[in-house]
Amino acid sequence: MNEQTHESTATTGFRERYGPAALVTGASSGIGRAFAVELAARGLALLLVARRTERLHALAAELGQAHGVSVQVCGADLAAPAAVEQIVTAAAGLDIGLLVSNAGFGLKGAHQDNDPARMAAMLQVNCAAPLQLTHRLLPGLRQRGRGGIIITSSVEGLMGIPYSAAYAASKAFTNSLGESLWGELSTEGLDVLALCPGSTDTEAHALQGIDTATLEGMMSPRDVVLEALANLRNGPVHIAGEQNRALFAALAGMPRREALLQMAANIRAALLPGEMQQ
Ligand SMILES: NC(=O)c1ccc[n+]([C@@H]2O[C@H](COP(=O)([O-])OP(=O)(O)OC[C@H]3O[C@@H](n4cnc5c(N)ncnc54)[C@H](OP(=O)(O)O)[C@@H]3O)[C@@H](O)[C@H]2O)c1
């Protein structure tokens, strides 16, 4: 079999299992955008969700032209509890075989300094939205008996992370959600993956006031997504990147108190250098 035939067989297999349509939240940027690009390249129709609809429309036009797939757009603010219903309504006419619940954001800094309203919005976007979206889409997925769910979590969900307390806790929630659903659904032909990226080159860092020049070993969103799709059948949890897998294996092997204190000191030095000098 030549490479092209092999590639198209793999694409057809992917589309048969997870198509004809995928729903991707947070598709206007970063990892979600990369999911949209890679899924369109595999022939899936898409429903793209985010607040910045002008970006989604531009991406829809680009992917439609490049891959001949139908791409629909749903503008929704996932911090609003009613957004999930709005998305489910937009998805009504589509046979969704793959849910990529990816939208999310982080907050960094000393826990006491975080704005309570931002933390509440973060829990709504990072935790409540995937909880409710999976709940609403599962009947259709189970009826099909094939398909998948990817929840973009984070390596920060693997253990407590000093100076990222609320975000790390939100991602512990999504890791647990992914593992639980994997246990419920993997015998029913449904693949569930809690995807744990480490530092990835997206707009997320600037939104948190982090200078990306201070970050080492960032992965590209595309590489994160290619790993996720290649490991969709290897759930429940996948850590993206060899370096991240090695780092978190080493941290998990340390006494937890020691690991947390070491991380706190490292993060203080990187994010709050003034404090270290005091
Ligand atoms: N970058 C990293 O280092 C990293 C590491 C681990 C995990 N992650 C996770 O990866 C996922 C994607 O983040 P990213 O790094 O790709 O960041 P990003 O480039 O900032 O993209 C975030 C996406 O989420 C959407 N979003 C945020 N708040 C939303 C809201 N209230 N309603 C609807 N959509 C919302 C954004 O769309 P709009 O702004 O247009 O609404 C955007 O499409 C997140 O769950 C994040 O926690 C990222």
C-alpha cells in the first residue's frame, strides 16, 4: 500500500468512527483552532463555538474551501449558564460523532489576589460547560454506538499547582470527568480522552500576563492536537509531549509535600522575582 492510499484509508476510518460532524468549543484560537483544522482535514463537518464569531466565520470559510467540508458557527459565551442550551440547539440538525470540549482559560497568581468573579466564570467555562455538554450530547453518542469525547484538560490537573490553585483545581475536575466517562463509555464503542497539554504556544499566556519568553519547551497547538487524535483510543488521560510526560512522572514519584514546595519555589522565582528578593 503506498503512503497516499494508507493516509486516505486512515482518514476514512477516522471519519467513519467520529464523523460525520464534530463540535469544537474554543475554536477561535490556539488548541481548539488546531483541532478544527485537523478534523476538517480528516473530512469531518464542524460546528465551531466561541465568542469571537468573526474569527470563526473566517476559519469556516478557509476550511470549507480547503477541504470541502460544511462548517457552521455558533457564537456563545460559555461563562453564561444558558450557553450550553444554545449550543445544543445549534447542533440539533447535525450527527455529532466527536465532541471536543476545549474552551477554557486560566488565572495565575496568589490565590487571595484572584478576582472572585473571574474565578466563578472560570469554573463555569472550564468545569460546568464540559460537564453539561457531555451530559447533553451523550444520549446521541450512545445511540450511535461509536464516536468520541475529547476534553482539553491540563497537566495542571494532575496535581495541585501553587500560584495556579483555582485553575489547577478546575483541571483536576476535567481529568476526573474524563476518567469517569471513560469508565462508563469505553465498553460502548465511545472513546473518551482527557487531554493534558503542558505549556502550549497559544494566546492563553498573554491573557494571563505571562511573558512566553520565560517559558521553555512550549509545544505547538498542532503537535498537541496530532498527539490527541493519535491517542484518542488510548484514554482515559493523555499527557501531550515527551518532556511533559517525563516531568510529571518525576513529580508524581516525589513525596507530594516535596514536589509542591519545589514547584512553589520555582514558580515564585519565575513569576514573582521581586518577592524572591525580599
Ligand atoms: N496554552 C497552554 O499552555 C495550555 C496548557 C494546558 C491546557 N490548556 C487548555 O487548552 C484549552 C485551550 O486553550 P488555548 O491554550 O488554546 O488558549 P486560547 O488560545 O486562549 O484559546 C482559548 C479558547 O477558548 C475560548 N473561550 C475562552 N473563554 C470562553 C468563553 N467564556 N466562552 C466561549 N469560549 C471561550 C476562546 O474563544 P473566545 O475568546 O473567542 O470566546 C478560545 O477559542 C483550554 O481549556 C486551556 O485551559 C492550555
